[in-house]
Amino acid sequence: MPDLTQPRMGRYVRRYVLGSSVSAFGNQMAAVALPVALLWHGAGAASLGVVLGAAILPKTVFLLAGGVISDRLDRRGVLILGDLLMAATQVATALLLWHGGTRQLPLLVILQILYGCANALAVPALIGVLPQLVPPDGLQRANAVLRTAMNTASVLGPPAAAGFAAALRPEWALLANAVTFLVSAAAVSGLPKLSAPSARASFLRELAAGWSVFRRTTWVWLMVGSFAIYQATVLPVVFVIGPLVTQDDVGASGWAAVLTARSAGAILGGVLLLRWRPRRPVALACALLLLDLPFLLGLSAGLGVVALVLASVVATVGLLAADTLWESALQENVDPAFLSRISSYDWMGSVFFAPLGYLAVGAVAAAAGTSATVVAITILHGVIHLLLPLARPIRAVRREPSPASV
């Protein structure tokens, strides 16, 4: 493990933040560029759904494998490999679209599956990097800096992709996304070796050992359970019901303003935690998620765009701050030998039911009405995040405030 007393550790953190921010910028470009490119080549809704969904499916399969791999090997190497694989798939996708459009749809699906596998490989490694570069009392600030930089870069990604598509062709945005992965790989390659301290055992035994630690750590699985419900209920309200209930009142431009406000709120949430180090971070993370309530109630009541924009900023300040506190708590309290595996179970539990949630919320809204559906989910969300901070395992995760520096 690197010597945390060395002055160059700050330089390592800056390299990591740079690489992660450039990668986030490119990912947001691709999120716009890929569907625009597919539509530009005449793809229909079904083809669009198949290609875009292909990158998501592997995450439900390979996240756990990524956790074991990241706890066994040099996390720096895992991240570099993930970046290079994602760069290669985006280059191949751009070239395939450029020369064949959507005629080679099965190949496009395979490429996006490979992209999803590479992403699933890298994601569990991410949480283990900062604890090996930053002393414990600086982790929250380092995470806040990282999140703020990544969210700022993410805000710039979609307009950049739109500019590429308008001035050139959407495939150029996919090629630019590949370049961002190469920049990220170059930045990460300048980090010290980040070998995880895991004992060597068979893959299945290490996977089972990670599950055992996850199951025994009550505050972790309680929070992951709440995240699973959040992802399967609150986010579908925002991204499925939100555009539906606002199309008559605020229109497409108004809803775009609401989503932009969410990005701004995410940046403010990161700034908030640059110096504030609460004593009970996990309990506070639960409470901060209650800042979603005004936004959800505003959707159910059909409020105007100005009110929804303000409520959206407040909601996302709470969401980003809660996410930063949660990740810092994992890094500070979980055995480093198991950190990536616990992170993989966290990600797996959080997103596994999300696709079903999107389907269910849409169906319930169609049957019972959007307003009733939003109110019911708002009540469920409020009850969960009012009760969780009262649970003893959640309140037991505490730390003494102290100055932090990166």
C-alpha cells in the first residue's frame, strides 16, 4: 500500500479525479450519441431498446465477478483494462454504424454487451482506489471532490455530443467517448500499484466470503435494501412518470430544465460535503434522501416549471450528499480486503430490481393514475427513510469529526 505521508499522494488523487471526470464526460456524450446515431440510421424503437439494453444486462451478471477480481488483483490494472476494453468497443461501434448503419444489429448488440461487461469489471474497483490514496479522515472530502468534478463533467457531456451530431455525425461522439477512456487509462496508469490485501482462495470461495461479510454487516444490507426500493420506485417516478405528467404543464423544454437542475443539484451536494463531516454519516444519508419528498409531491400536484426546478435542485443535493456519505462510510468501515466485493453486492442489490420497477410503476400508473401512484411511492419512500435513521445498526456507524485534507 502506498505511503500516505508522501507529498505526491495529492498528485495521485488529482490524476484519479481527472481520469474519472474525463470518463464521466465521455459516458454522458455516449448516452446521447448512441441513440441519436441509431435513430439517424433509421432504427426503430424496438432496435433502440435492444441495443441500449444490451449494455445494462451484463451488470446484473458480472458485477459480482468484478468485485472478486478487484479484491484479488491490482485495482489500478483492473481500471486500466476496463477503460481500454470500453474504448475498443466504442470505436468498433462507431465504425460499424458508420459503414453499415443498423444492418449489423446483432454485432451492435454484441459490442454493447462487451461494453457492459467491461464496465461491470471496473465499477467494483472504483471504491477501493481512494482509501489507498487518502488517509481515513480525508476520504469524505476526497469523495466530495471526485463527485463534484464528475458531475460537472457530466453536465457538459450531452451538449458536446449534440454539437458533434449537429456539426459532423453522431459517430464522432462515440469516437470522442473512446478517446476519453484512453485519457482515463493514461491518468490511472500514473497511480501507484493498488493491490488489494485479499488472501488468495478459489473464485467461488472468495465470492462466498464476500457474501458472508455483507450478510453479517447489518447496516450495509439495510441500506442496500433501501437503495433497491429507491431505484425500483422513486427513479421510475422521476424518469417515467415525470415526463408524462409535465408534458401538458411545462412541455419538453420545461422538463429538460428540470433534469438540468438535477445536475446542478448534484454539483451543489458535492460542494456541501467538502468540509462538513457529520458524526453519523449513514443516518444522515437516510435523512437527506427525504429531500426528494417536495419534488415527488410537486409532480403529483402538477406544479409549474419554476417550482419543479427548485424542488429538483433540493432533491438532488440530498441524493448526491447521501451517496457521498454512503460511499465514504463503506471505505472507512469495511475491511479493505472485502471492499470491492461489498461494493459489488451493493451495486447488484441496488440495481437488480430496477428494470422490473420501471415496468411495474408504468403499469400501475396506467391502471391507477399517475397522481395516485406518485403519492403512494412518496409515502413509501418517506416511511422507509424516516425509520432507517432510528435503527440501531445505522446509528452505530459514527466517527469523530476531524479536519480533512486531500
